[in-house]
Amino acid sequence: MNPIHCLIVDDEPIAREIIQTYCGHFPHLNVVASCGNALEAKAALQKYAIDILFLDINMPVLNGISFLKTLKNQPQVIFTTAYKEYALDAFDLSAIDYLVKPFSLERFILAVDKAVERLQNKPVLVSESADLKPDDSIFIKTDGKIYKILYNELLYAEANGNYTKIVTSQSTILPGMTFSGFEELLPKPFFLRVHRSFIINKSKITHIEGNRVCIGKIEIPIGSNYRDGFLKALGL
């Protein structure tokens, strides 16, 4: 396995040492830097190509959530924190996992395995100038079956607890995967986040009315935090 470059960001030296020790058990995990705050981390991200970012939330100057929002091209992020209440925000920012301190080596391994799997299966992003081909698709596993989902048939996806409701013109499936995880599989220019719980296929929009975007007879809410970005993506 190729080396996986890791960055540790935590204002507590002991916490950084624990993660570094955990990483040391695995030859393929290469800790390239260990930082005490977000500004040091930003400099490290500019200097190194990072695959996995271990990120604390409560830090001075800039907390982990705010820091992550400043990154255009984020690595696989594993939050490490003593606070459970930020979990929803973390997953909304496409974090791969959320470890609550103190966490065991076993729990650490589960998080890293998820990040490694995502890195190995990272989709090739479609450029904004490209067009989707009729046979462009993804494969989703659920209920002991593997479904081929054509992008051109995918209408929208909806967060549904620990599942993601995927609605196509042919069927609806409910795989056991996070909403943010599914979002990462989709080519960004063509699929837009319009709400905390909804992603839509831009090509399927029939009209927009008020705070609703319509796909045929289906009405989907536009979240206030997503409205400006959504309209900008449409050139409005």
C-alpha cells in the first residue's frame, strides 16, 4: 500500500501524542506534521499533500469546524474531540468520522479504515466543462445487492438518519451510507446541495418557486444557508 500522509491538529500536546502513537502502529500511515492550531495546519496543508486530517474542534483562534470551512480541497477528515454536540455539523461538512475523546485504538482503526477505503475508491471528478455521458454511473450496495445508478436517471437524494434515500426515475433505494459520503461520489457541477438534507440533479430542475425547487411534481426545499450558492451555480 502506498503511504497515506496524515496531519494531526490539536491544541493539546498529549492528544497529539496519542494519535501519533496510534498512527505508528501502521506502517502505511505517515504523519507529516503535528500542529497545535488551525493556522499552523493551514501552512502544513499548503506545504504537504495530505490524505487524512485528524482535526480537533475546540482550539484557540479558529476552531476545527470553522477551519474546515476555509478549505477548498479538503482531505479525508476525522474529527477528534471531547464534545459530542458538534457531530451533526461535522458530518454536514463531509467528515469521514467523529471520534469522541478518549477513544480506543480499536475505534481509531475503524475510522482510519473508512478513510482509506474512501481514498482507494475516490471517484474521478468530472470537470465543469464536461458533459455527463448517458452511461456515466455509480454503483451502490444495499440489501445484499449492488445497484447501478445512472447519473442521468438520478433525480435527488435525501438524508434519512444513518441512511441516504436515493430517488431515480426508475426506483428508490435506501443504502446504509451517510449523506455526506454519498454526496462525495457525485460530480459537483451536475449535482447541487440545496438543503442540509437534499441534493438534486441540476438537469432535472423544471422550475424554482420561492424557497422550493421543483423536479416535475416533486417539490424540494431550498435551505437559507444554501440558497446563494445554489443560485450562483445556476448562473443567477
